[in-house]
Amino acid sequence: MLEISLDDKQLQHGLSQLLKNATNTRPMMRAIATEMVSLTEDNFESESWGGKKWLRSRRADADSGKTLQLSGQLAASISTQTGNDFARIGSNKKYAAVHHLGGQAGRGKKVTIPARPYLPISGAGQLQPGAERALLDIALKSLSKGI
């Protein structure tokens, strides 16, 4: 008679840790929010969205400055919120949305502002190139931590 015995202590520990990580996802959401801020900072620095250059503003050309960074307030206003099932990024500036999405602005809405998406997610909910992989890597690392 052939008898085989298995020691499944490591497997049980791994499954238990995976369940714990999948149940308490707040640390993962904080890491995702941090990565989204990093991607946003990269976008401001490169004046692009995932490598696609923004239309340069006339004001930046005249001042030899950077587009969307006349005072630096927009970039400095980026904030995050996290919970066990969400990670949010945004700005509390009134003009933040029109710069990200484009649209009419100014007195009488007579000025057309081109979209210069600076957050790593578009108005349509699409992540910028490269962001999906970065966020997925964070999720996988977070779920497998301690296994």
C-alpha cells in the first residue's frame, strides 16, 4: 500500500494571508492613490498625458513657462481620498475640470480651453497609457503581500 501525506501549513498560511489582504484593501487603495499622484506629477512635468503632448498655451509661450503652471496652484491642489473599496484623485480648484476636460471658460464663456488632461484618468474613465499596468502591479503586490 502506498501512503502519501502532505503538509499544507504553508498553503493554509498563504490562503489565509490572501484572504486577509483581499478583505482589508485600504493599504492597496492608498498605494494606488499615491501612484495616481505620481502619474499626475509626471504629466505636469512632461506637459503631456501618457506621452501625448498637450497643446501649448500662448501664455506659456509668452512667459517661457510651462502650460498649466503659471502659479503652480493647480498642480499643488491635487488631493486623494481612499477607503477600503476606492481610491480618488482630484482638485478643488474651480478651473480644474475645464483644464482637464476642455471647454468654454471666462466671462460669458467666450474662451475655448483645449483639453489638457493632467490626471491619469480621462473624462471618459480611461486610464492613460502605462497607468493600467502600474496600478495592476500595485494591486497584485498588495494582494500577495506576506504570502
